[in-house]
Amino acid sequence: MKIRTPAVSLGACLSLALAAFATAPIKYWASLSPPWGAFDSDASGQVRLEQYPSEQRFWVRTDKLEATGPMTPYEVWLENGVGSGSFYPIGTMELVTASNGRWDLNVQVDSSTLSVVDISYLGGRLVQVRGTGGVGVCLEGTVPGPIYIGDGSGGGGTGGGSASSGPSEHGQVSLQRPDPAPDADAFGNVGLDKRGGNQEFSVDARNLPTDAGVFSVALESGVGTGVFFAVGDLEVKNPAKGRFGLSLEAEGAAPAALGVADLDDLAARRVQVVDSIGVVFLWGVLPGTAQSPGLGNLNGKSALAPPASAPAGTNASGSVQTRYNAPQGASSFEVRAKNLPAGPTYSVWIGDGVGGFVQAGALSAKGTFKRQTRKGQALPLGAGTLGELSGRPIEVRDDVAATAVLEGLIP
């Protein structure tokens, strides 16, 4: 809880598009789960997007579905657009292993199979495994990967509304410290909850200094405006642990202090924990809410390889992996490298979106670089979400020679 001089920079808007010149496969995957009332309640599955230098693939696999029966063979249906609620079939699955109910569909992404030319157009859409003829949903989930920002016609999240009754919905984001941070070990989260007609906005911040005066929660007035207003002061919950909290509740709508009709109207806005003079101690980007937030979990991994100019016989290798735990709103970013020449130190550099690179941090002696928002750590380059980093070039550089020893793309 030591206070340092703040120097806050949230960075510029980062590109979401995948680069077309990938030299190593980039993979995203997310889980598929049975909806309520599905006949195979123990079934599971996965949807995966794969990008190779010459093609892109859309792959769905299931486990523990019936190998024979009136529902077989199963079909994969894809939402027409994010939030549209309408679906179209993209193919019939093939039985791989009858003993464990494993079915597969693996298709190339192009205009004839998925009606899109790039996998970045698929992120955020719903995908379903249905029985033959499209009857009955056996598994469902959300397509992972970068979400294409088009004309705004597609919405994100699963908006709730303010009916007097209905299913519970949850959204959460783990807060990051600015880099550099005024407090080196602060962390926390913001929760958005709908329970029937009740809507709650809660903040839990920890390891804040208790001698720094009043802390407040500030909310962005609109997506990307950069203008913030105060919604309430944090109360001290546990002085010994520097724990502060705020809870705002209302019936039938979002709490009035938030200035919106529904909690989902806050999606993609930034939220801050600030002191009495406006210094930002923690911040994050608010999510929408969902009945099954775990369906939004993401995992992406891509390889790092020596550049073409590397000396012959170089055997260095590595990877960059991104993970998103949707129920916690927690993101992790990790670089691993091995077989690097001994002697020099190494750093991670990431493309700035305008043709240059920015140093993100030093590689440890064990060849790793990791950031976890669950612990309050900042994502590289001031990014609010992993999507802001997706598709950017990344390099591991020799600090002495100032040359790249590994390169690749962030998944």
C-alpha cells in the first residue's frame, strides 16, 4: 500500500483485427455447455478458431453426446450476427468416437461456408450444436476471438432488461493498477448483478492506503468519452487490509447514481477508483451481464519463432498466451521463451498500432513475462481488454544487441 508518484497513461485505441501475415498458427477456443433442460446434461464441447498462414478454420468438437439416436447426426448452427438471435446451419458433424460421444465439425472459413471472409467477423456470436434438422439445442456457447467492429448493427452481451422477475445475470471485471501505479499492490473488482428485478453495482477494492483520505468510484460518461463523473464514495471495510467497498442497489432499473436505465448500458465504459484529488489507483472496462458468464471464457495461444534473419542453427522458441475468465472478468497475458542464448537480458516488445513497437516489460531469468488483472497487474500498453492487443506483432528482443530473437502475433 505504498504511495508512489502517479503517471497515468491509458494508451491509445488499439487494433482488433487479426494480421493476415501470420507465420504461425493462432488459436482461440471457448467451452460449449448444455442449456437448461438439455437431454445430455453431462455433455461438453469446444468451439475453436484457428488461423494459419494460408487458411482459417472453424472447428467444433463435442464429448458425451449420444452416438446414435433420433437427434443424430448433430448439426452446428451459427448466429447471423452478434446479438441478432437468428441462426443458420453451417454443417453436419461427423462421429469420431462412439464410446465417448465425440463429434466433430471442422470447416474452412470463407464466404461459401460461413458467409464471412475472416474469422474476426465471428467473435461474439452464439454457436449451437443441435439435433438433426436443427431440432433441439444440445450445447451452446459464444465464439471466441477478436470481435469485428463494424457499423454498430450488432450488439454485445446478453442484455437483461428490468422486469420484475427473471433469471439472475452477472458481470464482473478485475481492476488493473495504472502503470506506473500509485500503489504497488492494490487490486479489486467491480460486479454487476441482476436478480429478478433487483440490479446491483458493487466495488471491492483491497490493499489501498487507509491514510490517503477518501476514495471514490468514477464512471465514464459514455464509451470512449474520457469524461468521468463520481457515483459514490468507498467505505472502509477492513482497515488492516486496506479494504474498501461500495454497493448501489435499485429495484426495476439500474441505481440512479449510474445515470443509466439498465446495468448493461454500462458495457465497455471505463470505471476508476480515485483518491480525493483524482489520482487513479485502479481502473477497468465494464462488461455486460449474462446468465451463464462462463460461456464467455477465452483461451488463445500462438507460437513465437526466430525471425528469418536469425543465424543458422538457432533453436530458440516460445509462445504468447492470453486467457479470459469471464465470471471474474480476469485477464492474463503470458509470454514464455526457451533456449535463448545465455548472457544478455531480454525484453518483450509489442506493436503500437502505427508501425512501431513499445517495450512492455522485461523477460524474467526463467524466460517468462506475465500480467494478471486478477492480481491488479496492468495489461501491456495500457490495454483495457485482451481484445485491444489481439493481432498485434510481438517480439522478444536482446537488450544488448537491440535485435529480435523471437517474433509472432498476439492471439
